[in-house]
Amino acid sequence: VHAGLHARMEFEFLEPIRPGARVRSRGSVVDKYERRGKPYMVTALVTEDEDGTVLVRGRFTQMLFRD
């Protein structure tokens, strides 16, 4: 992904992340669109603990810089 500018960030903290806990974050592109001639990309992410309990959900929107 090319460099970009964060346009929006949203997080939902569902459970505390304990010191020393092992967690995994995964993300995927869920939308791409153009507004006012500028390309945007929306990424969703989930952070889970070792047991698969969801700790954090988030989405961020990034305006992409074209070459």
C-alpha cells in the first residue's frame, strides 16, 4: 500500500489487554472508494487473545497518495 493520510479511526475496546498477554491483530481491506478525486481505503482489524476472545475491533480510513 502506498503512503497515505489517516482520515478516520474508530476503535471498540471490548476487554482489557492484560500486561504480558499474548495477542494477535489481523486486518483486511473492506472498502475502497474515491471522494473528490482522491482514493480512499478502509481497513477493519480485530485483536484477539490466545483463547480467541476478541479484545479490540477497529476500522480506519486512509486517503491514499497517488504516484
